[in-house]
Amino acid sequence: MKNKLNTNNSYSLFSIIKGGFKKNSVLDISMSNKTPKKSYDVLIIGGGGHGMATAYYLAKNHGITNIAVIEKGLIGRGNTGRNTQVVRSNYLWTESSLLYEHSLKLWNNLSQDINFNVMYTKRGVFSLAHSYQEARDVARRVTANKLNGIDSIYLTPKEIKEYMPIINISSNARYPIFGASLQKRGGIVHHDAVAWGFARRLNQIGVDIVQNCEVKNLIIKNNIINGITTDQGDIFANKVAVAVAGSSTRFAEMGNFKLPIESHPLQAWVSEPIKPILNPVVMSNTVHAYISQAEKGELVIGAGIDKYIGYSQRGSFNVIENATSAIIELFPCFSKVKLLRTWAGLVDVSPDACPIIGQTSIRNLYINCGWGTGGFKATPGSGYVFAHTIANDQPHILNEPFTLDRFTSGKLIDEHGAAGVAH
Amino acid sequence: MKQINRLKDVGLIDRSKPIEFYFNGSKLYGFKGDTLASALLSNGVYLTSRSIKHHRPRGLFTHDLSEPNSIMQVNVKDKEFINVSATDIYIYPNMKVRNINSWPSLEFDLYALKRIFSKFFQPGFIYKTFMWPRLLWGFYEKLIRKTKGFGKLKSDDDSLRYEKKHSNTDILIIGTGPSAISFAYPALQLGCKILMVEQDSNVSPTMLNIDYIFKNNDQKNEFIKIKNYVLKHSNTKILLNTKVSSVNDHNFSTLIQNSTIINDSNNIYLPDQILWKIRSEKIVIAAGSVERPMLFDNNDLPGIMSSNSISTYINKFGVIPGKNIILYTNNDYSYQMVFDLLQYGIKINAVIDVRKNIHKEILNKLEKNNIKIIFDHEIIKAFGNNCINEIYISSINTRKKITIKCNLLAVSNGFSPVNQFHIQSGGSLKYFDKTDCFIPVETKFSPLHIGGSAGVFDLVESIKYSYLKAIKMFDNQKQDITNLIPIKNFGSIDKYTISKFRSSFLSKMNSKNVFVDYQTDTSLFDINYAVKEGFVFLDHLRRYTLFGTGIDQGKQSNDNIIFLLADILNLSPDQIGHIKSRPPFSSVNFGAISGRNNNSFFDPIRRTSIHNWHERNNAIFENVGQWKRPLYYAKSNENMQESVNRECLAVRNSVGVIDASTLGKIEVVGPDSVDFLNMIYPNKFSSMKTGKCKYSLMLNDKGMIFDDGVIAKLNENHYLIHTTSGGATTVMDWLEQWLQTEWHNFNVTLRSVTDQWTTISINGPKSRILASKLFKNIDFSNESFSFMSYQETSFDNIPVRIFRVSFSGELCFEINVPSNYGQYFWNKTFELGRNLSIVPYGTEAMHILRAEKGYIIVGQDTDGSVTPIDIGAIKMLSKSKDFLGKRSLNRVFFHDNNNRKQLVGLIPDNSKKIIKDGAHIKTLQDQILSGDILGHVTSTYFSPILNKSFALGLVKNGYSMIDQKVLIVDMNLNKSYATITKPIFYDKEGLKQK
Amino acid sequence: MLLIECIYCGERDETEFDYGGEIRDKRPVDPDNLSDIEWADFIFSRKNINGIHIEQWFHSGGCRQWFNIQRNTYTNEITKVFNLKNQQIIREKN
């Protein structure tokens, strides 16, 4: 593939040591904001992880570099910078599992591919079962995972405790733990690193990133997209791809098609940083919360969406109350830990908790949305298949089941169970 | 008792209550009313911590929750507090305190050796390396994690007790300072209820020097009068030691009370901390402002403190932490510290003011007291090891330099109004050049700001304009302000000034030693470097260098960095923007957020009226939603499998009784009941006769099964529908929604009667005999009481409803009695059934019995993606009327046998082995890891009556695969084989239940 | 935590209510005559408005009545409360 990769500015321990002796210069420019050209081959609307990953794979896999990523605010400051960093691929249905698994495999080498440490750490992801039926559901999912070639094991409460001594497995708990699934390759990735890593790589490749640029309208003639109108003027393009999560409906309106998504606040919060005490990521549908400990030491906690739709990126306090109680049920000693910061993202929830990736009724206009509460883990996979869809004007085999017309045919892929508590 | 920095007879501490405590193992002394910070300073302890990244020696910078440096681990009795600022906790006898983040000791920290490599540390270090070899990242990460994090958490339970309380008020005022008092004054006169929240242990904590803070006695006396009015008013409620945690939409606020004090009482009913939830008509922010530090080389040494903190240490605690005192400032307000000290006979050595002149009054006072003032100079470097001892200053004009000795340096680089609450509720800020700070832009949604929080730092101006702002607010609300008593004597304002100061010497300093955020150890070097790398937007810069992400949330440091960035990029502070603060304003224990809602209070427990009997009879319970249901009844000589087998056989051979009270029961009443039922169920109810029962599936409008149950026609226009135990609420809400939002024309009323009736379900060949014994007035013969029918009767005027249905596949009568009589009838049943070998059975036996008959359990054999066609109930779908789900099911996909999973039975080849839960089904020839998955097992058991294992499953094209063998793979990838059958294993003609 | 005004009970905390989504078109009286696309549109499409939004709420923890409110989904300001059956405005705030 042709790219303008400048390998002189690569990051490594050696270059850091070398750089330590050079005053007044930096190893590499990570980010630069560009003024948009008059036209491009491909415009990607949305400067989040998915949008930038799409640009990256368009360049890497399809040789397309005449691209601009158009971002209304700052790159990586939407859901990419707000999520709880969990990655895994242990979904229920084959169709979704394979897509997330492809993504997980891409995570494995992403740091080396883009020469930026995204800190993908295989902490292991636990999904707890608190009843017989939940245990059955977990067993079903573990079996399905294994048959799809995805690592997944079932653990008893005693076995769970070996991985995290502070968990409460007492049978006197209100909803005692019956067992759990564990995906060892699941874990966490540093979200900001993904945004910055992709931004730097795109900069090296020659892809323009345009920030603080809001799309006002789509330029459509004879049902074919010609470009966009922005607050920095018109930009023309052969193809336009939209990856804007909670703002997707606005683009559907501009393109005169409909979407089944609803945009909800999704809250997450962190504690003050403490010394390492919890290694894996732990999710529980029943007590309805999930938790991990970040590399810097803070506990990162999330729960479900706020039930009403909202674009404020603020949620209600009762969500935090309920999920915090849930966490204390699982880990009683965390009662002593202090809440440091709460925030919310804006997630686009689809009727079957699965994404919508594919063409629209407008020629050369592509949409990637509906990831709801589980989009971050799919970042490279989503970019990969979306790039394929854009380059070939048809879906990759992995996103074929996820086109918009499944709602018409009825071929929904219901991942509410495995997507579980907002993840 | 070495209180070397304590002044005699000064401060509000209680000298009659001395306290001993331990700091890093050394015994120290203080008094009740001391914070840990004031106590440490009084003992002459200046070195209190090591910085998080570079392990530089640090001391106390402030006196309150904005403290960036002194984070401690505290233990008192059995209570553990981690990540506590020394300024944010009051001492208690035998308190044990340790600083975090140094080893082996605070004074001698080996981690400080890291600084040898400081040349190579740059922002984003971790992203630029640790990538090779890939497989070692996990190992690197483990090591890196050990160096991060503040305090260490012990794994034992939290012994603190928390409570949540609610309150409403007209006006919530955050703060009890002069502007708050002044605002409350007219508000109370107009009859408002006021709640004032004060983080300190005293009201108006910045006015402890009230005797000399005013310029004339008239002002002082007027203020004291107003203050007494406000504090003593019956409509005023004040919460001390209470911090505001968050300000949210619709004027909902959360407060945390007593997080800084140790609960003294032995009263077990008193909580340690209280989380308040407040709803108010209006929120007023009178939280003051935060003093900003100065930037120079080594500006983080112990002994450098904010000037107004020094005022507090002397006025509140009687502590003066140094003898050689210098004030370094850019504004008139900070001189208050000088005058506070003079009141106690302490003269500072000198003032270094970056400006060329100061307010006349201040100048006069300084001259009168012979205090040296050095104008137009800036500090470029400080010296010292574990405490500051010298400063190196330079003339801004001539660049001539001098050295001055100093062991306590008070700094003031202007003030940042507390704006976090405003941002939390969605507000924005605007930069005000004259006072060099960001002011909140108020809208109709935002709180009101007064005093320091509005950027008004002058005391007189603050008092005057708070009053006027209150008046204006009431006037806008059309209240009568004409008769309000005004504030007297606060007319003219002789303003102090602040001069914006941006050192031009910064670029010549060793930028690695100029700290812009103490807590995160972010230096000027980090900022410059990151900007060069392209992180020019504030949000990106912040997350990359991590400034403002500490526990103190950058309260003093954020604005200095915004101004720096503005200078570097040649933009205005407004163009740079501001930090998006998020709740909480200051940290809150998770336990306080949870309150009492743990253990048995985590979720309400629902019990049937028979619960005590189940307990006495050794029922082992399972959670079904919020309900406790017996899973089985244990006997000492049996394991679970044996008990369950016994229960099953009893039902099949004689008689068993199960408490089915938890199933949902909803009465449907009204002339349009039939039309309503016809819409919500796929089968037709138009010709249903009174006294008949029908089983149906409940579908959503996408055609998916989400509940099921029996519907009985009790009378004309009076039906009773049953739901699953877990689905009762969902179904009730679902039905109400359709009736109220869509079918307004339906004259139908719904009544949830789940809790009103206890259901005693008698199953087995001998159930008829038992039922007849219970109710002698009913003819239970097949002719009189046929299968799927209903009769009612009464017993001693107690209404009784009897449904002849069957979930077990045996002859069955479900006796419904009002729950108050449930236990009575249950007892009677067992008494009368004694000679019939009556046995109680639980949900596990119930599951096996119904599975032997192929009856589904919604949520176990269905998963939200299963339609009636998939479970063989296509006949239930009426063709002659519309119903929810019908149109959705008329799509090709749902009739495509090859792609739909269909409910079938499975008989394993090895009849002794039960197929594992969750096992999947593949074609015989398939390899495990290739080829399609045909389906999965939904219910799998051992049948005691058939003496073999069996299962139900959903298999693609299952109907056409009857008698075919398939491959079963379980979650351990173990293989076995089974034959597909019709989904019924016992009594295939259903003779026993008819 | 939002403050929702129930048309019968008055202002209550959001936790007493369930959210019923945006107001939608009435369920078609003759669904069999709709194409698959038209039916999917009815079942799944959402306006998902950013701004002034009319939605349904259910006072599940109180009088168990449904009603409509007009809320700005960006600022959360609630400006109108309607009676569901006849869309009569019960309360209007400026």
C-alpha cells in the first residue's frame, strides 16, 4: 500500500532515550488540525475511534488516503473519551461474536500497527450469574463462544474468588453469585490512547483531520451524495461515511432516511486512584453494574443507560446510586473508596443492541451507528468492516448481518442479554 | 507537649481537650477542633507528603478541601479512611496517620531516585514505549500499576455507617460567608425557607477576624446585626461540616455531611455520614473563590502556602507555621493575611509585589508597621530541601536579582471563583480581564452566584451586591420588595485591585521544576512539550498531561494553565475555553452513595403467605425475581437430586402441592374485555364461555413471546389472566400502557391481584380426592369440573377460586384463597392429605414435571427471539382478527423452517447422563469448531418417572428432524449424541391431566 | 434527578416514573395492508429529537397514569404537561 509513512518519527524506548538528550524538540507531532481542502475521495464524518479507525483501514487495506475526517468538536472527546475501556468478544450470537472477535484480534496488534501504545491489557472479563437461569444463560454463551472459536470458560464461585479475593461469594448475599463466564483475552484498552494513536497515524499517512467543523447539511443530487456543507464551507467527495453515534438521527434526516436508534445518556464514574486491588473486569446483569480498575488505580464503574432520551451528556443521580450499591454488594470493601468524578456519553441504542453498518438509500452515503453501550470494544473491527463497505460499496461478510434492512425482514440479532448491563 | 507553632489564647480550638495522635509512627499533639493539617503544623511538621510522580518533598498548601499535596491514610478505632487530605479531617484521640506514596519513609524516600532519569520522562511516556515485545505488556502493566494509585485499601468491610436524607427548601445557599448572609437577609424577610450549607465547622469561617476586617465600626455592627438575624431566624436551616457534592438538573443537589469528622457518639443509631438529597426552588452559590499559586522554579517546596490559608491557620487554629514570613502577591486582597498576623503581634519580613503600586490604605498600614515592600519584583526560584529557606527574586524592570531568607512564603496569584457547580449544571464561563478570572454566565437554568463565586472579591462590595442581587431576583418574581429592610452603611466601595501577572521570566526557568499542578506533578515542561506535540486544545492537553485529574480536581491549578496556554498560543482565555467540571465537587464515599441499600436492603424481598411454613419444613429457597420460592424441601438423608426425584414421583404417583402464589394475577373487567384480550393475545376469546380457561402466549408487537399464562373467564366481562412470576409487573405495565396510550376507546379496567390471592396448587392422581375433602360442596368429577375450567365457591364466607389447569401434566386443581387465609388453607390441605402421602414440592421438581410434558418456561425455553411458530403453536395465531405481533409474524423470515430454531425434544444416547446446561446442537458429521450451529439446549433434566435423562432444545428445522441423531457439544467441548423427538416425553396423549 | 410533574399527583422525583418514549403515530388499524417496509418503519423508526421533544411518562410509583410532557432533550427543561387522552395542556411553563 502506498502511504506517506514517516518512520523517522517512530516511538520506542530508544527514541525516548535519544530524545532525552535533545532539548527543545519533540519526538513527533501527534496531532495537527487541518483546514479542509475543496474535495476528497472519502469524507468521514465523526472523529471518534470508529471514524478514525475507518480512515486508517481505508488507507491500510484499500490504499485510499485522500480522506478527511470531519469532527464537530475535538477528536476522541465524544464516546471514545468517555467509555469504561472494556474490550471483549464473548457475545451470544455467532454473527455478533465474529465481528467483535475480529476486533479483539485487531486490538492484539494495534499498538504495534500504529506505533502507539494503546495499552490493551488482558485482565480477563467476568460475567457473573446470580440465579439458575442466569447460570444457564452463561453456560449457553460459553458453549456458543467456544464453538465460534472464542475463548470462554465457566467458573464456580470458589474459582472466581481465586481471581479476586475481595469479591463476596457468600450465599447470604441478597443475590448470591452462582458462577461466571470468563474471557481471558478480554480486558481493557486506554481509550484516549486509541484516539491519539489513530490521530497521529492518520497525520503520518496524510489523512486530514478537521476539528471544530460542524456539518450543516449533506449535498445530495439525484439520490447520490456529492459532499457536505459545513461551517467552514462546502467540501465535495465521492463517498461520505457517517460514524457519529448519538448524533446519527440528524444525519439520517439530512439524507432523508430513517433510523431505529434512540440517543440516551450513558453514565460512568471513577473513584480516586488506589493501589492495585482488582485485576479483572467484572460485569453483573442482575445487580446491574460493571467495574474494573484502570492502570492508574481508579475504579471505573458503569451501569445501564438513563431511561429517557437525552443529548445533554448528563444523567440522573439514581443510576449512580443503584449501581454503586450493586458494586458494594459484590465488593463490600469498596464502600470505603471515594467517588471522584462522574460523566456521561451519548449512546445510540438500537432495538436489538446490535450495530447498523452499511449503505443507506443514498448512493455512496454510508452509515455506521447503533453500537449503543458497547461500541468501544469494536473500534478497530468496526473501522475495518466499514472501510471495506465504503471501498467496495458493499458490506464485508462480517457486517452483512448488520445492515439497516434487517429491521424490515425481521432478522434481528438480539444481544440484549450478552450486551447486558451497558457493555 | 511540643506545640512550637501554636500561639497562646488564639483560635477556636478547645484547649481543654488535648489530643494525642500518630503521624508515621511518631506521637504528636493537638486539640479538639484541629484538623490534621493544623495539628501537624502546630507540631512543626512541614514535610507532609511526597509528590505522586517525582516524589518531591511537599507540605501543606491550603487549609481546606482544595489541598493538592497532603494526602493521607487514616485509621481511627476500626474506621479506615483512605486518600484523605490532611486539611479535610479533624483529629481524634489515637488517630493513626500515614502519608501515601513514599518508601521506606517520608523523610527518606528511595523512589525519589527516579529523578535521576527525569531527563527521559516526558508527557505521554507510557504511550511511546512498552510496545516490544508485545507479549510482555501484561508484565509491564503489572509493574506500572504498583507505582500508581494513592492509598492502599484494606479488604475488610467498611465500618462506617451511612444514611440518606431528603429535604426541600426555597433557597439553597452554598456557603455561609458574608455574601450568603447578605443574600439571606431579604429572602428571610420575604418568608423564604433557606438551607445554608457550610463545609467548615463554623459559620462564616472567613470572618473569624470580624473585629478588624471592616474599615469602620458602623459596617461591622450592621453586619453583626444582619448575621444574627439570619442565623437565629426560624426559617433558616444550617448544615455545618457539609459539602455540596453535586448540583444537577431541576435544582436537585446532593450534599455530604460529616465526612470530615469522626463520629464521637456511642449511639448505634447515629450514622457516621449523611448524604442529603435536596430539591430547591433556587440555588445560590456563595462558595467563595480559590487562591491561585505563583509559578516559579521550585514553587512546590514545603512552606509555600496560599495567603488566605495562613489567615485561617492563625484565626481558626492559632497556628503560625513559620517565623521568616514573606508575602508574594499580585493583588491587594492578600494583604489581609499581613494584617491578620499583625493583630497577634506578628510582623512579616517583607512583601514582594509584582505590581508597581498598591492601594493607599494598605501602603499606609505597612509603613506604619515598618513592613518592607518590594515593588515590581518577581520570585524566580525558591531554595530548600524539606522546607523552603531562601528565595531568589528579580526586578521585573531591571532584572537585578537578590536573595532573601524565608521559611514561610505566602503566595497569591489572584483568585478563581468556584464555578464547578455552574459547569456541572451545564453552564458556561466568561473571562473578566479586570479581575483576571472566569465569571459564570448566568442563564435561567443556572444557579445564582454571589461574592467570590461571582468574581466579587471585595468584602463591602460583596455584601452590598448580594443584597441587591437578591432584591432583583425577588422583583423579577413579582414579589413585593418595597418594605424590605435595607442594609445600612455599605454604600461606598473603595476597591482593591488585582493585576494580571504573567511572568516573562518563565521561559528562562528550569521548566521541569515549575509546577503548574501540584497533585498530578505536572510541570511547565510537560505543558510546553505537549503543546509542541500538537495537544493545543485544552481538553486534549489536560487528558494528555493529566493536569486537573487529581483528587483536588485542579481547583487551584486549572486557571493558571489556561492562562499559560493562552499566552503560548497567543489566544484569549475565552478562546482557550474552560475545564468541564463534573460532579462530585469533592469526593464522596461509595458507601455514602449507597446508604443503607445493601445486604437485605439491596432489593426488597417478597415472600408468600406460606413462607414461614416453607422455612419450618426445610425449604431451600431460590430467588425468582424479588420472590423467595422453595427450590425443594430438604431431608437429612437425601441430597438435592434425591429430594427432587422424590417430589416428582410423589406428584406423578400420589399427590404433591406447590405454592404457586407468586404467579401474576390480573383481573380484566369491563364491557370491552373481549376486544382487549383479542388484541393482546394471539388466540380468539370471542366465544369463550364463563367458567372456561385458555392458555395463551403474550407477544410483543415484533411477534416475540415475552410471557405466557392461563386466562380464565370468571364471569361476563370479567376475566382473570395469569402471568409468569417474574413477568407480573412487566405485563401489568404493558397492558396499562396499551389501554391508556393507545386504546382509549376500550372500556376496560385492570386490577393487579397477585398479592391478594394465595395459590395452593394440588397435583397428582389423588388430587381430586384431596380437593373434595377440602371443599365438600364442589363436585370435582370430570363431568362437573372438566379440564381447563374454573369454579368458585366459598368457605365460611371466605371466597375461593378453583382453576382446573395443569402445569405438571397431572390431574390438578389450583386453589386460590385470599392471602390472609393462605396459611390456614395450606395447613388444612396438608392435614387432610396426610393419608394420601401428600408431599410439598418446589420449583426444581416443577421444572422437571412440566419439561416432561414439553410445556415451555418463558425466559428459559424462549429468549426474546422465539415466536409461537417456533414452539409449535402456530394454530394459536388467529387468522380472523388483528393482535399484537400478528403483522410482524407475517414476514417470510418467520416461516422459513431452514432458518428458524424450533422447539424439539432430545433423548441422549446415554440415558444416565444429563446433558449439560447451555449445550449446543450440531449435525452428526460436524467437526466441533466448524460448520453451523443448529441450535441449543434450553432445559435439561433427569426424569425420575422415565428413569432417563432428557432435554428440550431449539433446533433449526427441528420439526423435520424428528428421529434424527445429532451431535451435542457442551461448554467443555465434550461430545455426546442424542435423538431429536417431539417435545413431549411422558403421557403423550395427555390423559392424566384430563 | 429530573423533577417530573404528574398531571394528577404533582411534581415528583423521576424515580417514581417509567419512561414511555417519544409520542408515536397511532398503531395502524389495518396492519395487513402495510408493506414490510412500512410496518418496520412503524415499529422501529424513531424521530429521536435533539431539542423540543414530546414524550410519554408513566407514574408507576404513584397513581399509575400515563401522561405526556414536552421536554427539551438537550437542556432537560420541561415546558408543558399534557393530558394524554385529549392532549389538553395541564401546565405550561415559560
